[in-house]
Amino acid sequence: MVPYPPWLNAGDNAWQLVAATLVGLMSIPGIAILYGGIVQRKWAVNTMLMAFTGFSLVLLVWVLWVFKMGFGNPLKLGPGILGDFVGIPGPILGHATQGQAQIPLLNGSMPRFRFPQSTLAYFQFVFAGITPLLFLGSVIGRINFKVWLIFVPLWSTLAYSVNAFLLWGGGWWSQRGALDYSGGYVIHLAAGTSGFVAAAVIGPRLARDRARSIPNNLPMAAAGAGILWLGWNGFNGGDPYFAGADASTAVINTNLATATALLAWVVLDMLFGIDHKPTFLGAVNGMITGLVAITPAAGYINGLGALLTGLIASTLVWLSWNKLSKIKPFRTVDDALGVVHTHGVAGLAGGLLVGLFADPTIIVYLGSGSTANVSYTGLFYGNPRQLLWQAGAALTVIVWDALITFIILRFLGLFMNLRLPDAVLQTGDLAVHDEEAYPTDTLIRADGTRQAVAPAGAAATAVPQARPTSPNPAPGKRP
């Protein structure tokens, strides 16, 4: 007997599963503790729970119908782009997942996969799973939890599947030659666009929370940020689908762009920031900007291109964060964690920059015999058309995702409140989940008054029915 069929390569399969796991760790616990540490104390539990439930919801719809919508046979909806807009929905629950992986429209345009369909499905799931978690940062602190549970599967079905098919599944923009190595458009531009629209439709946080949104645990946020950075080695390193030289190129470019962007943001804060001081949250913004910007380009550009991508993107997003945010509509829409800047603007910048920096000497797949090497050429190497394709694909993602997000939320708003009531927003986690991240030894007496628990050895004075809680923070105080 043999352990696997002749088409399966153990190294490629192992790396793909490891890369997928690294990307999964970026969501849980990465995003959960990054966002959970950045938000106010009263929203930490709500934020982490939405991250875990969002990830779970995407997996269910992914195996039931969304995977084939993104990577299956095209659903012919009409002429032109409509003929290669999205795939035919269907489940992937049978024994066929043990067969050799394939993306039907890419057959013949890339090497045959050397791992099973289940590996491809899981690898692509973790990308789908992290996307709604990213734009969760736009609506933290007021979105109705029940709305979240319905919105995520609907958005994954109607928006994400289209993004993935158009650019990764052999759809219309892929056929034109638009490039998105690991999701600068499919994931990050989509998250920035959808998050901004969702924030506008749902409405703002409480005025005091918006004015005084102090992080509750920066060390926890640092752990989440670190998981994101190193997890991105799987995010970009896994996208050639093979453990080859281009995967290594993608990994080193990812880290180079990220380090450059982080340092650039810190320097910009010191030179031009309001207080002229370096901040940890500023460094995290720079880090995320670099990670996002290099994502569409990681395996298509050289090291100099990666360094310039990090520097240019960080400068653009810093200006967006500090200057554009003061102009309508960015000033009026309450994008809680600035997702439109660090993911939307950064993803757009990175996608356009690959249209400039794509280097034809960076080989994605080696040719054999009469088949040429697979590589791509940007404007700076003699192909101005690439920049045009990048701009067109970006516009499609922005328009489609904004429209779908608006329609889904307006539809849900007919039956349920999108935004939690102000009375609930005053309390946060205790009102929504009856839990809190940092419970104290404060008890609520039967008459509604609060009383501290007596120290060990002292007479107990608490009523038996009392439960632990934390006092609501006063306006203007640290939450």
C-alpha cells in the first residue's frame, strides 16, 4: 500500500496546510485579541465573540455553497463580464474532496495542483474567513450582534464570492490579466469598502465613546499584531500553491515591505504628527498598511519594489488617516478602527503599485519545453496596460461590494435594528452578553446599589443573588 496518490506532493501539501493554519491564526486569536485589546474595555467581549462567530459562519457557508461560487465553473449570467462573474454554487462535502485539487478556469494556465481539493478549500476558506473580521473594526461598539450573525453569511455569499471568482477563480478580470497575488483587492479593498459603507448605514457610536475611545489592553493588542505579522508569511507565502522559490520571494517581500511601512509611519508621526511623538498604535497602523499593500504584489515584484511599496503605501495611508479623515464623508462616518484607511486605501495603493513594479524577471512558475516561464510585467518594465487592468479591477470591487453591503443592511434594517439602543451602548458587554473582560469584585445589591466584596476573613455582606459586574465608566474617564 502507499500513503497517497502519485499526483500528491507531500511537501506542497504540508506547506499549504501550514500556510492555511498561519492565516487561520491571524483570525483566531489574532484579530480577536488585536481588536479586543484596542477597543474600549466595555466592548472587548463583544468584539472577540463576533470574531469567533464570524469565522465559524463563513466556514459553514463556504463548504455548503460559497467555495464553488468563488472557484468553480462559471454561472453564465449574460454577456461580457456577466458570463464570468461568479461560479455555480454547490457543496463540497463528499468524497471528491480527496481528489486532486482544481480550479476549472485555470486549468492549463498554471501547473496542476499537487494536493487534494480539501486542502485548496481550507486554504481559500481562511482568506474568506478573515475578511468580515477585518471590516468588523469599522462597526465595533454599536452593531447589533444578531445583525452580525445574518450579515456575515450573506456578504460572503454575495460579495466575497464575486471578488474571488473575478480575480482568483479565472473570472473576467483574471482573464484580462489583472493581478492580486494574495488579496489586496479580494480581501482588503473589499473590507475597507464594505466596512465604511456599513459604518455609514448603521450609524455612529455614542458621542462620548467616539470622542474618548481609549484602548483597554495594549499588550494584548501587541500579541495580536505580532500574530498578524508572522501569520502573513502563510497569507502570502502560500499563494503560489507550491513550496517553491516564488513562495520564498513572497515571504521576504512581505516582511521587507512591512518593516519599511512601520518605520515610515513612526517617523511621520514624529515629524508631522499632532504631538510629534511615536506611538505604538501608530506603529501597528504602519505595520498593517505594509502587510496589506504588499499583499497584491508579494510574488510579482523584486525586493526594491517591496521596499518602495511599503514606503509609498505607508505615506499615503498616513496622509489618509491624518488628513483625509478630516474631510467629508470620512469625518462624518464613524469607521471605529479606521479600516477604510489601513485596509481600503492600503489595498488600493498596493494593487495599483503592482501595476508599476511587477518585474518580469520574478518567475512565478517555471516553463518547460516550449512553455514559457510565467511572470508579469508592470508599467516600469514596459507594460502600461497592467496599470489599466489594476484600476479597472479595483473599481469593480469597490462598486460591487459597496452596493451589496448597502443592500444587505438596508434589507435587514426592515426587520431588525441595525444599531444597538443607546441604553445598551452605555453598558456594552454586560448588557449584550452578560459577560465582561475584566470583572471586578463589585456586587449589585437587591436594591440596585453597588457594594465591594468584603476581604477574606471579614463578614460577608453581599446578597446571595448578586452577580459580579463593573461600574459603568463616567463620561470622559478611561473605559
